Amino acid sequence: MSNKNKIKEEELASIKEAINNSNQAKAILGEATTQAYIAQMQVLDVEKKLGEIQESLKEKYGSIILDVNTGEYTVDSEEDNG
């Protein structure tokens, strides 16, 4: 039987704990990165829909300044003059 070299049990437990902590942190980071990516895609989708609505309103009403609280608008005189 060969005599194998071993580190102390406390040292082994310490390194195993550090590895587990590292793996957990990486898993959390991976999940956070995934959630950030999903959020970015949602923002892009919402902004695309907003742009489509704005373009539709521009086609219907021309270039306007809209009060989104009341629905009232004024014609954008800068765009008309430009």
C-alpha cells in the first residue's frame, strides 16, 4: 500500500468552502447577467412599440407637442418652419 500525502482536514474543508462560495457567486452573477439581458430586451421592445405609436400619431396629426397627461397637443411650429 502506498502512503499518500494529504493536507489537514481543516485545510481541505477551508478550500472546499472557498470553492463552493466561488461557485455560488458565479451562479448569482450568471443569473443577474441573464436578468439584465432580459430587461434590456424588454426595454428595446417597449421603445420600439413607443416609436411605432409616435410615428402613427405623427402620420395622423403631423408634428405635434403632446401633453400625455391630458391628451392635448399643439402643432410643433419649429418642425413646420424647419
